[in-house]
Amino acid sequence: MAGFSDLMQQAQEMQGRMAEFQEQLGKMEMKGEAGAGLVRVTLNGKAEMIGLKIDESLLKPGEGEILEDLVVAAFGDAKAKVEAAMQDKMKELTGGMPLPPGFKPF
């Protein structure tokens, strides 16, 4: 049963790498921006917002709707960067082996 033993060892190694990957996600930071940098959002690797910077020029009466749109756009930009970075890390982790459809590590 050497084949089964090898498979179990590989599974344990993968589990260890996944735990390390989860820890790295919390430390990863990606910045997204909108409005030529007037709004900046920082997300961690788990796609949680950890920072928001709004240029003072947007803090004028009547500019609320524009500001809301820019925050949403900056968040989307940062999230896309997080997802791309995670896909790259997962390819490293799995040696290029495809993951099941819909699998998300966060």
C-alpha cells in the first residue's frame, strides 16, 4: 500500500501549505483606485477592506453620489487584484493542478 501512504503524505503536505497560504492571505495587501487616484481602497488577501483614502476635493456638498461610485469602483479594482494574486499563489501551491469549480480559499 505504498501508493496510499504516498497519497496520504501528499494530502498532509497540501494541508500544511493551505494553512500557510491562509495565513499569508491575512498579510497580503492590494490597493485599488478610481477617479485617477482620488479614491484609494486597500484590501487584505481575504478581500476585507482595511483602508480607505478619499481626496479632500471630493468632500464637497453635492458630490456624494460621485464619491459613492468612486469608492465602489476602487473596491472593485482592489478586489480584482486580490483575486488575481490569489490565483497565482494557488497555482504555485497546487503545482498548476486545477481546483474544483467554485473553490475559493477565503
